[in-house]
Amino acid sequence: MIRSASLAADPVPTMTAAILTQARTAAPVAVLAGMVPVCGSGEVIRAANPPAGMTPTTDAGPKPRVALAIATGLGLGYLPKAPGTWGSLLGVVLGWGALASSRWWFYTPIAGGPVDGPARWAENFAWTECELVVVVSAAGLWAADRVAKYLRKTDPQIVVVDEVAGQLIAYLGLATPRTFALNWKYLLAGLILFRVFDIWKPFPARQAEALHGGLGIMADDWIAGIYAALVLGIARYLGA
């Protein structure tokens, strides 16, 4: 009886139980606050890494309006269905403009080159189309990279400037005296060919998607455009 009374009077078990109860109550709060209780004391220390889902987000900065305008093809990328096709259609309009202007937009003739006629028109178109490809591609690289970082996505769906550049490259298949033609049928053929290769992504187009930033967004469409230009040029050369 004396021994039992001694145990009941011993304050150590009672204190231990109180500490454990307090720890269980405080633990969820400490974890939520990103803090860890220090064993054997009433103090806590802040965890080095906050729990998942509570890491502060980094401010993406002001909205890049110019980059968004370029990357989305002047807003075409916001259309809800098939934004890539809408981007390609912008490339068709630009390609048609280059073809139509080839008869009156004259560059300085190359020595010994044609003065007028289909050969001269093809030369004009080749220069205009190449300039469009360079300008759209350079602007697209910058804009696509900027928008991807702003949206924190590898290849945002609203970015369609890559399709614009690829479609323009496809029409380079018409940029020779033998293949030049100002005809809606070839504009449509170029559109279909580019969309097929853009969706199919033959080697190395699919591998190019793994490139970093804006280059990864643009490069696969450049390659698809080259494939389309080769097929379009060969078909036109053979009289199709």
C-alpha cells in the first residue's frame, strides 16, 4: 500500500502525459505553419522546406502584351477550336500576299537575271517569302519564349506563331521559276500538307519539341514546313 501511494504521488508520469498531450495538439498547427517541434522542449524551429502546396509562388511580372499579341497571331490563338489551324490560315494570308505582290514588287535584278515574266515573279516571291519567314520566326522565338515563361507552360496552346512561320516555309516550295503559281489550289495544297506534317511530326520534328524554351515551340513547325515545301515543290515540278 505504501509503494502504491508513492507511485500515485510521483509527478513524473503525470508531467509526461501532459507533455505528450500538448505535443499532439500542437503538431498539426506546427506542420501547417512550416515549423517542427523540438523533441524534449517547448520550442519549435522553422522547417527548411515548407510542406508541398504551401511554397510561395513567384510573381510572373506584368502581362507581356506585345509578346502575347505576336505569339497568339494577333489573337487567333485564343479561338476555342483548333487554334493551330487558325495560325496556319494567317500564314496562308501572308503567303498569298507575297505571291500576289510578286508581279509588282521588284527587287534590284540580279546581273543576267530575268527582267520580267514568271521567272522574275518567282524570284520576287522567293525574296519576299524568305523575308517573311525570317521576321516571323525571329519575332516568334522571342514571343513564344516570353509567353511560355509567363504562363509557366512548355508549349502553351494559345501560341500559334510557330504555325504561321511553318506555313510560310511550306510555300517556299513555289519559289522557283518551274514551280511558281499564283493559284488558290496550291495555297490550299500547301495548307493541307503543312497541317499533315505538323500533326504527324516526322523525324526530327518530334525530337525538336524537346528543345528549350521558344526554340522547342518553333523548331518542330519549321521542320514540318520544310517537309511540306519539298512535297509541294516536287508535285508542282512534276506538273501536278
